[in-house]
Amino acid sequence: AQSVTQLDSHVSVSEGTPVLLRCNYSSSYSPSLFWYVQHPNKGLQLLLKYTSAATLVKGINGFEAEFKKSETSFHLTKPSAHMSDAAEYFCVVTPVNQGGKLIFGQGTELSVKP
Amino acid sequence: DAEITQSPRHKITETGRQVTLACHQTWNHNNMFWYRQDLGHGLRLIHYSYGVHDTNKGEVSDGYSVSRSNTEDLPLTLESAASSQTSVYFCASSESAAGGGYTFGSGTRLTVV
């Protein structure tokens, strides 16, 4: 069965320092992988997606993620955190031949200190 | 502009009552989904539909039902609301079975007292 594990429930960084949000996936086949962001009391916004075209994926707002099949990881990074990055982040997998259903990780709350 | 809207944004209901949450999209997407969001669980799939008159159960479907009479709408019904169904509910639609092109609604916060 496909699953996603976000390794940290909460990450705190200082403004201007790098961000690393970790995600491991479990899938029998090459999945599609996504990162979504949810700001407080808001809906979900797509940050980036991996669909096997390139292992390093660039998203919006300076975020990027690298697909590493050998490590079954899809970690989200940003070189320099901004206060507006404070939000909940979800790693998501769409298994092959599952009709577009999304499987969500538990979420990582990112706090950014001034 | 195309959009996906949910209503109401907030709802308080009593245990045992029937409640229907609305979801309307103007993307002309065939695929529509209902998720619930609870602390520590991320979003979990309740029901989904791949087209008119098609409905399928998701991971946490007990106590919920949906119907799809047209492309635009997928209402979610709680047949007899329970306190365990207090949650934030998100509707989504997508154009692709590969998972791309997802659009989420803004969510409905439901409290069952």
C-alpha cells in the first residue's frame, strides 16, 4: 500500500535561514509526488509536483524538492525562510492507477522566527 | 474565472441531525473528491466521483454519502451527525487521473455538538 511519512510534525527556523521539511514515501511503482501548503484558516495551495520528468523540481515562492528513488524521499527545501512561509506543509502521493486519489502525510507545521 | 466553492464555511449542528455540505465547481472537471482534515491525520479521503452518477467510497466513508447528478456538484451528506465528525471538510476537483491539476475549495468547518 502506498503511504507518505512526514518525519517532523513541527519545524522552527529563523528568518533568512534554510528550510528543510522531510518526506518519505512508500510505493510499489513510481508515484506522482506533491507538496501542498496551507496557511492558517485557508485552503490548500500546490507548491510543486514531481511526475517523473526531472528529479529536482522547482516550485513557487522559492521552494524546491528533490526526488530520490534510492532513499524513497522527497524533501522540501528553501534556501532562505521568510516570515510569510509560516504554514502547514503536506507531502502528498498519488499512486499509479488509483484514479487521481491523493494520499496525504500528517503535515509539518513550519514556524519562522524573526 | 473557474472556481470551486464550498458552502457553508462554518456549520454547527446537533448530534443525530442530517447535514449536507455543498461543493460546486466550474472547472468542468470529471473528478471530484471530499476529504476531511483532522489534527495529526492530514487529509483523509471520504468519497469521490469520476463522473455523473459515479460515486466511490474512500478511506473514511462510514456515516457519509454523496451523489453526483451533474458535473458541477458533489454534495456530501452526513446522515446522522456524530461528534466524531467534527472536522474541517475540503472538496477538490481534478482534470487528470494522474493526480495533476487538483483544485481545492476553501473548506467547511463543521462542529457537531
